[in-house]
Amino acid sequence: MKAWRWALIVTIAGLIAFLAAAEKPWDGTLLESIGRREADGKPWKVEHYAAVYLWWAALGNLVLTAGLLITSGWWARPLAGVARREQKAQMPRWFWMGLMLIVGVGAWERIPRLNHSFWNDEEYGFRTYIWGVGAPGDEGALEFEPVSWQETFFRNKSNNHIFYSVFARISHGLWRAVAGNESAVFKESVVRFIPFLAGLGSLVAAAYLLAMLGRPVTGLATACFLALNPWHLRYSVEARGYAYVLLFGFLALVFLLKAMRSGRWSHWLAYSAVQFVLMLSYPGSFYLLLVQNGIAFAVAALKLKGGEEARAQLGRLVVANIVSGMAVLQVLAPSLPQIREYLAGENFQAAMGWTWLRDWWTHCCAGIPWQTADTTLHGGTSLLDQAERSGITYFMVVWVLPFLLLAGIIDSYARDKRILLVGAALLGGALVGFLHGALRESWMHVWYVLYGLGGAAILICFGVESVARLVPGGKRPLAQTRMILAVHTVFLCMYAWVTADARARIRKYDRQPLRSVVQEVRGESPAWSPAGAATLTGSFGTSKGMIKSYDPWDRVLKGAGDLEALIEEAEKTGKPLFVYLCGRIQAHKDDPEMLAMVEDGTRFEKLPGRDAFKGLEELFSYHVYRYRGK
């Protein structure tokens, strides 16, 4: 019996065993527990989501697996008698030498980011899905509640990028075991290191993808563009799943091309596995995979007249998607209703239009927004701010790069449609994500479709190649290659120059300086020692409560009454009191009464010599106030 048939039978047996042994969604004890939560107006516990949705996912997968077994006579036919055309990419030595240099530059740019403080989303994800939360207990001592593995896999109130969370938890646990120091609570570089490697891997994957298509020079140029790109720099070291999206977005196309060329099951299964990892890294990759598979199905359908091989390849594509879909369903099923509830919140109900596209493009090109708050209040910058200093950045982002993108689209259509399809597979996912959000008026942050950056980079760099072909320099292949290399070099040097300031700021400033703020107030950060009980702290503003990993003693202030109560406690106990304010501009709108209390100068004062703790954005910059006492 074929190995694949045994695999299907074993899968069916395992699913049946699970369905028989697992708690059923209609079991009385489970329904009673869920009913009590709903009656109290509380959300389901993670074990409720896991019990209900894993069972239904297993039932669905049982049906799908049985369907694969029944229809195997169609999709499992061997390609006997049909030539398997697999063109192995021949990479010249200079390609690998150039790629090593580019990866080295990329690493040098990104290493400073490893030790930056967590910012809002990173801190929440680390505390909620990877490590745990500490808080003062009834007797004043700090109590720690660790995260369970069930929560790591199946809790997803927001921002649980499961593939990242699992490996970050493993790497963090190994570091804790090796460090053997209980005072060493956590280290940002430890949980960022694997994303850092994935981000560098995405440079290799991008170059290799284009070299496979016979464009090694443009592959190196694309990798270099991404290595210098400030947006890639920021998110390729993010303590979340976006670095994996950058890597596996390219790898999915690599294995899809290999599979469609060779027809080998090893390539189709590799493509299936990469799709699974992409969805677990970030569920928003759905748009990317939708467009990618749509293009693949269209190409396969156009070849159906080719006979047996074309029909067999279409069957393999269908099965690869079913297999990856089954794996995704089994792991993500408990997360899907939680994600739906999260996205239904008020924060995600807003119109998306031209301004969103404009911001996405400026981030894609230069890693900065179109416009931002007064830059004296934070360490970041914007395109308009850059334009005031020098018009070259504005000219590059608004005129040069759009022109090169258009040239790349037109010339790839005329000269090499494979480049157009590869670029469209990545950039198209971002466009579909935007259109879906705009039609539903469901807001998304621009980085939710970060993977579009890869498609833009490919088409822009192909556009540079198109321009290079217009430069007189001879018709011979070697002379033309040298000219293309020279024009790419000039372009990339210009790009490195105009984006240097944005990269320098991203390397220098923490996006949200949580560690340095707590260090200034408590003398240690993270402040997990018992000495923390001797000082009172409270937080309000845009990111209130997101300082818990660094200051577990912090109290979230929801209004002026909470602050008055904290002041009263400070008076009674004689403990010093400090207040963290995150994002003063937004706090002026949301918490004007509390802002007036800390800024009136009679009861509070700013820390001597510290007007503000600047983050990369004003929204995440801090002001710290100390209570003067009566």
C-alpha cells in the first residue's frame, strides 16, 4: 500500500479516536460552565474555546480526509510517462558572495533593535501568550501567574501570532534555564532573536526566488532594497510574527514554482507546510495566500489543454491547499471566534480610503508615515518632515519609486510575465486586504499587509532593470549585465542615502521606552524585586497598563477618582508616588481631568531634567510625574 494511503488511514483513525475521547461540545458539564460565564457577562475561558472548536475542527477534518481517500484515484495518479521538467537554478559564485554581503549589512542595521524595549503590542503578547503576569497579592508580595501552553496555542483575544509565540516561549524558557538567575526576568533580545534570523532569511529567500527565474542581479538588488528598507528593518526584528511572514511569503512562492515545474509531491507538501506556517505566524496572511493560490489556479487552468500532466498538477495544487487548510483549521479553530470578536470592536470600525493607501505607500518606501505629530515630542519622523529638511526623500517616494514600480509592471508584462505574477502574488494580497477592509469599513493598521512590501520591492527593482536596458552600453549580454548592475548600484546608493535618517531613528529610539521609564523611576527594570512594594506607580494615556512586564506594581488609572485614591494611599503610607503618562496629545482628548491634575504643578512635578522619554512615535512617548506630597 502506498505511503500516502497509510498516512490518510492513520489520520482518519487518529481523528476518530480524538472525537470519541474528547469532551463533546454538548456535554452537560461544559455547557453548564459556559452558561455560568455568559450569565455573568464574562467571555468564555480558553478551555471552552479549545473544547468546542477543536472538536468541530476534528469532525470537519475527518470528512475532508475521508474525501481525499475516496478521490485519491483522481489526484494521486503518478506522472508516469510524463516528463517532469525541473529546471535547477544555477547560481553563480558572485551571487552568493553578494548575498552574504547584503545579509551582513542587514544584520548590522538590525542588531541594535534586538535590545530595544518592548512596545505596546509586543509587551501585551509577551505577557499574555508567552510568559505571564505579576501583580501584588493580598499581603503585598508580588505574585506571578504563568501562561499555560493551552493559552499559548489557543488564547487569541488579540495579537497572538501562534507560531512566533511557541518558539519565543521555547527560546525564553531555554534562556531562563541556562541563565539560572531568578532576578533575570526576561531579555528582549532572546525573544527577538529567532524573528531576527527570519528577517535576514527573507533577504536570502527574495534573492533566491528571483535567481530561480533567471534574474540573479535583480534578486540581489531586491534583497539589498529590503535590507535598507526602514519598514523591513522595523518589523524584521519585531517580537511578533511579521518577520516570519516576510520569510515564508517568499518561500511559499519558491516552493510553489518548484512544485509547478517538477510536479514532485515533496515540493507540493513543502508548499502546503509553508502555507500552514504563514497562517499560524499571522492569520492576516489569508489575503496573501488567497491571491497567490488564485494566480496558481488560473495558470494551472490555462494549461489544462496540455493533457495528463496539467490535470495531475491541478490535482496536486488542490490537495496541497486542502492539506494545509486542514492543519490550519485544527490549530486555529479556537482562535477564529476570538479574532472575530476582537475585530468587531470599536477600534476597528472606521473608513479606509486614499489616506490609508498614501500612508501604506510611504511606509513601504521609507518606513515612515506621511505626516506625524510635532517631531520635537518624539524621536520619529514623517515624509512631510523629511521634505522640509530636504526635498530628495519626498521626490524619491512620490515620484521616482512609483515610476519604477509602473515601469516594472509594464516591462515584466512585456518581457517576463513570471516576474509580474510573483510580484502580483505579494502586492496583490495587500491590495485585496485593503479593498476588503474598505468595503466592510473594518480598519486595519498598515503593517497588517506588510507582505505587500516584498511585491513592491520586486517590481521596483525590475523597473530599475528596465531603465538600465534603455541606457546605451552595447547589446552583448555581458555588457548589458554590467550596465544593469551599475544602474542598480546607483539606485541603491541613492535609496540608502535618502532613507538613512529613518533607519538611524529606528535603530536609536525604542518605539516605546518602557524599560528606560521604569529604570528611571524604580532604579531597576524590569522591577520584580520585593523593593518594588515601597513605591507606588500609576499609568494612564494611550498605552496604560502595557507597562506591566517592566513594572508589575503599576496601577492602571481609569479616571481622576483612581488617581485621587492613589494619592490618598501615598499620604497614608508615606510611599513615593509616580505617574506614567503615555501619549500626551491623545491623553488631552481622553483624560483631560487627570492630565490637568498631574500638570497643575501644585501636587505633581516632572522628574528633574526629564521633560519627556521619547519613543519613535508621540503616541508611545512618556512623561513621568512625581507626587510632591502635602
